[in-house]
Amino acid sequence: MKISPRKLNVFLGFKLPSAYLCGVRAKSIDDEQCKVSVKHRWINQNPFNSMFWAVQGMAAELTTGALVMSKIKDSGKPISMLVANNNASFTKKATGRINFVCTDGKKVDAALKKTIETGEGQTIWMNSVGTNEDGIEVSNFNFEWTIKVRS
């Protein structure tokens, strides 16, 4: 069974309720990319009347993590995943609807193939870019995911 935006959003409600309450929602996922959206509202704002950086981080991480989860599920292998590191930069106030996109599906494919073939853990740096309704970049997140076949 494929992971869909609807299934991801139900997952958020039960496993990551703070992201769900803040309005983080998956919009699309396929083999290449994942898109997530969140709208600036009272519940997710900072004192400067823009979206709190951590809410942006939850949305950005979901774009990368959903791709990894989806591809692990498709592999049929027992593979663990964990964020080992991350960094971010913020270039504009995040107001209105912010859309995050990760297009690193092929990186995940290559790392999964290698960890399955060798049994050794792999790391992948994945990028998620947040843009406002005008298409202007407001934030850029990088997450280092580690994957390993469970024994």
C-alpha cells in the first residue's frame, strides 16, 4: 500500500500532533518529491508576526522524512531511519501559506540500494525549500538522514 498525502496527514494527527495542530499538511508525494504546506496562523506565529522557525522545520522535515519512509516501505526490508543532523537558513519573513518541497527521491533510492546490498548504514543529506505564495524562498532546510538494515 503506497503512502499518500491523506495517510501522511492521519499519521501526523496521531504521531505528531503538534505538527498537525500547527497546520502542517502533506499535499503530494511521488517517487521524486514530496510537497507539504503550512499557513501562518495565530497558533504557529512568533512574536514578530511571522511563522515560528520550528513550525517551518516540522514541515520541511516531513518532506524529507516522508520520502524516506515511502521508499523504505516500498523496499519491503526492515530499515531504520533517523535524523542525525540538520541546518537551516531563513531569508524572508514567513507569512501567508508556505510550501515546502523536497526533490531528493533519487538520493534515497541510491542510499537504500547501497545499504541493502552491503548491510552498512548510509547517510543522505536532503534539502527542503520553503517558498511563500509569491514563489519567493523564505527558508531552506537540510536534514542528514541515516538509514540501516535492521538485523
